[in-house]
Amino acid sequence: MSDAVAATVEWTPEKRRAYFARERAGIDASTRLPVLTFFAASVFWLLVGTTLAIIASVKMHWPEFLESFSWLTFGRARSAHLDTMAYGWTAQVGLGVSLWLIARLARAPLRWPRLLVGAAGLWNAAVLAGAIGVLGGQMQSVEWLEFPPFVAPLLALAFVVIAMSALTTFGDRQEGHIYVSQWYLFGALFWFPWLYVVANVLILFQPVRGVLQASVNWWFAHNYLGLYLTPIGLASAYYLIPKVIGRPVYSYYLSIIGFWALAFFYNSAGIHHLIGGPMPAWLITYSIVASVMMLIPVGTVAINHHMTTVNHFRLVLYSPTLRFIVFGAMSYTAVSVQGALQSLRTVNEVSHFTHYTVAHAHLGVYAFFTMTMFGSLYYIVPRLTKWEWASARLIRLHFWMTAGGIMLYFLSLTWAGWYQGQMLNDANVPFMDIVKYTLPYLRTRSIAAVMLAVGHLVFAYLFVLNLLHRGEPRRDPTILGDVKEYRDMIGSEGAPQ
Amino acid sequence: MNHGPLIFLGVFFTFASSWLALVFTPYVQLQHLTAAKSGETASSYPRPIAGLALVGQRVYSRDGCMYCHTQQVRPEGFGADFERGWGPRRTVARDYIYDRPVMLGTMRTGPDLANIGVRQPSVEWHHLHLYNPRITSPGSIMPSYAFLYRKQKIVGQPSDDALELPEEYAIEPGYEIVPTEEARALVAYLLRQDRTYPLPEAEQ
């Protein structure tokens, strides 16, 4: 409808709502093919990454497990787990969510959907080649960049095509106001290709000298979480929390402060991974200061989300989207405060080189980012497939397996890691005693991994049923309680899911 | 509010600032580090990694030893690296100028290996340990790297480099276990891990 025509219409609230609903449906339709492609492929990699995770986890307390297969030796299985999760699952589900959000927030159809499907094909072929390369003996021991070097240009090319489509759609926007989620998405799509290309060139193609490789490595690896996954997770939370509960974000200004503080401080925090290492002291101090300053953006986001949700917390009993995203948002606060503390020299002296750090990484990438993405998928997928989720019971099972699994994971490794660190720093404790001390916790971690795997299988099953339009046709969204009660709670402004 | 260009500039400059601080400035400071003459000897340290050890570095990287072992000694008084005998001095940037990739590591499931060549100079020990860590270190959770070893029929005399397996790990009579080229390269690389030479910036 052109503006001239729109001006002649007499807008009642019902007409307005119907008009926007039609507009949204049209925009969603433009994103259907590429976004579902990214989602389907990412769910596939989630299952692959989970399988590798279980193998690596079990090997750590039972080294004879599958020991005769060189391609599954601990170092390779663990790295293939990390890289398939990073590039197959997180990067890709993040791209799908970003593209959908960008089109919706621009109120413009997504540009070049077919080209995007081609880019998704290239991306997945590259991840597959990379994973085979790592397992097959072409691995590079560079954290988060273990893929054989030829993979990097392919991933970079695919990403640039995807980012161009997103940014062109952003340029088409009909809405003058730029919502905070768009700031975050713009940042993520701009930052990732630079980080990725610079890191690959300076470490694998034209290596810089010695420990410079380590600083470039941690500049990249830390920013992968901080400047790529985090902005996407926050963009999604900033969009979906207000959407589901039908209230605007508490404070626009807090969200802007949060964005710039994140952009500036997170950017510089990466070298705290090298505290005590053979690096210039000023560099490490600089990163520690930036890490502590991260309390500012985290605080603003936490306050903003809390104030938006306050009085509506009961909705997590009903809305699957909100339940996962609130879990993710709370984990974001937790992981960031923990990260700031962990960068202090006195804490780091103990926690560095232990399972404590592994637990911390999973709190970020899993409890925050992955859970937020599950919540987003529960909202987005039915709007693309025009089919509701098959079973509220299975959604509940998915939630409790993943939420319970990651809590168990985090608690067992944090505990084990802290005492491991204390003992490592006491030269009177024989090394083998430390190894033995960690064993029960490593076994607990394997149990947690199996719980997560069950959750992922349930989710993959629900996802496939949804794509195939299986199960009872439903008129109402699948939620975790009584639909009528729920509708009364969110009122006419909330978007149920 | 429409802040398109502002967002772009901000996103660009925040990124540029971190690149400047974490990538470019250290580059200016460290890219031209060279080996240093040390003490009375005529040689400079560190020495480039070459020959078989270079192949071993590739095996170490490919099989991911770094995900359980660090190669860095923290300063005295910060942790107990020094007291555990992992090195006589902290390691410094100059120690790594020839490493490609640099494998400082972030995890100590196993001990630090920055100076393992000094601490454990025995080739036989390393082969037995890599073949099955439980032989030398009962209760170890380090993986077996038996796939770097070959089982072969003994013809005539046993080979010089055949592993001397203790009884409980013995294989069927008439056969022996010998290291492949890759296993020998890996051990050569481990024996090269010696960062005990004095450097001007790190006194003993």
C-alpha cells in the first residue's frame, strides 16, 4: 500500500493490526527459504558437534575408549567438536536469526534469497571439508581456527555474500527509527569477516612472528564470542522479549550505552587469555582493564531486560521462547560478571589452565548463546513453516534436559577446575593426584553431555516434524500451559509463542 | 532516530581501536625480535627448529597435544611453575620466534612441556609413554598414540629401536613394536623443548 493510499484509509486499531500482520507475513515469506536452510543445516551440525563432544568427553576419563582410531584421538575429536559447533551450529543459526530479524526490523523483504541459499551451500561444504580435514590429520593447533587453511577463504566468501544481502536489506528499510537490535546485528555482520580474515592471514597465511600469533589468536577467538555471537544473541533477546510480552524495551538510552560499551571494551579484552604468559605486560594489563569495564555493558543490558520483564516473569511458565531466552539472558549476566572477575590476576593465577575456563566458555556459548537461539527458533520457525510445534511436552523435555545438562556441566567443571588450579599452584601436590582428583567431575561432565544430547535429539525431532507439517494441525501456538490464560496475560499487544 | 552513518563509523572505529592496540602495536614491538647472543658462548638463542623436529612440530599440532599441555613457564611467584620444576626461568617472547604455529596452550590437564627435553631426555621413555602412557605413568589419562607405532614380525635380530614393553603390555611372541617416522619426529621435537638458556631479558 503506497503512502498516498494509506493516507485515505481510516485506521482503526483492528485495521492497523491486520495491515501489519499482512506486511509481516509477506516479509517472512521472503526469508523462508534461506532462513530455513540455515536452520536445518545448523541443527544437523548441532547433532554432529554433540556426538563429537560426547566422544571427547568420555575419552578424558576413559582414555582407552575408541583409542585405535587415529582420526578420533582426543586432540582432533575435541577440536572437531569445537569447530563444528562454532562454524556449523552457532555461526549458522546466528546467520539465520540475523537475516530474519533484519528483514523484519527493516520492514523490507530479504534481498537475494536464492543467492543466500547458494552461500549457505558453500558455507556448509566448507565446514564439512574443514571437519574432515581436522579429523583426517590436517589440523592446525590454533584455537578456534583448527580448520585446514584452504577452508578460510571459502567461509569468508560465503559470509561476505550473506552480509551483503543483510546490509542491502538494511538499506531498504522503510522504518526511519533504527532499533537497538539492528545496531547489534550491523556490528556482528561487519566485525566477523574482518576478524576472521585478519586472524587467518596473520596466523596461517603470512604468519607474524612468535607470540604475536598468540595475541592475534586470542583477539580473534575472544571476539568471536564477544563481537559476533554476543551481539546476535542480544539482538534476538532485545527483539523477542518485548515482542512476546507486548511491552516496549524499558530504556532506549540504556540499550545504546550498552551497545557502545560492548563495542569498545569487549573488543580489547581478548589477551586476558594469556595472563602470566610471555607477552608484553602492558598488553595484558590493557585487556584486563577492558575486561573489567565489561561490567558496564553487561549491567545496562541486565537492568534493561529485567525492567522490561519485571511483573511478567510468570510468562516463562507458558512461553517456550521466553523461557529459553530468559535463561539465556540471565546466563549472559552471569558469564560476563564471571569473566570480569576471572581476568583479575589473583583469580586468574588459579583458574587459568584448568577446567574452570572450559566451564566458563560453555556458560557463554551454550547457556547464553545456544539457549537464546533455541528460544528464537521456537518463535521464528512456525512463522516460516506456517505450522505449530508438535508437542508442548517435548518442548518442556528439551528445556529441562538442556537447562539441567548445562547447569550440571558448569557446576561440576567449575568446582573441579578451581581445586585443580589450587593444587597446581601447590608444588607439594604430586601431579597425578590432581589428575585423579578431577576424574569424578569429568565423569559427571559426560553425564551432562548425554543430557544435552537428549535435549538436542528432542529438538531436532520437533524441528523435522515441523518442517514436514507432521502432527495434529493446531489453531493456537504451542505453549507450555493453558492458551486462554496465556492470551489474557499478554493482552492484544503480545505475540504468542 | 536514524543513525545509519553514525553506527557505521562507530562500529568501524571501535574495531580499529582494538586492532591498533591488540594487533598492530604488539606487531611493531615484537615482529623484529631476533635470537640473542647469550653468555660466554658464541651461539645465539633460541635456535631455529629444523630437520626431524620440524616434522615433529607438525605431528604435535595435528594431534592436538596443545589441548592438554602448555609450553610456557609463568614467572616465579605467579603460580608454582617454577617450584614444580617446569623451568628455571619464566619464558619470554623471544623464546618463541621460530615456532609455527606458536602453541602456548591454555590447558594443563598434563604438565607444562616448555622444557620437557631437559626434564626427560630419554628417547626410550618418550616412546614407551607415547605408545601407552599407562606404562610409564599408571593412572594417566593421556591418550595412547599407538597409531604412531608399527607392529612387525621379527626377522632375525629384533630392531634396535623396538620398544621394550613390560610384561603386562607384551604382545605376541615373534613380533615387535617400532616407532614410525612420525613417532621419531615427535620425540625429536619434544627433546628440542629446551628454554633454559639464559636470555638478557630473563635472568635465571
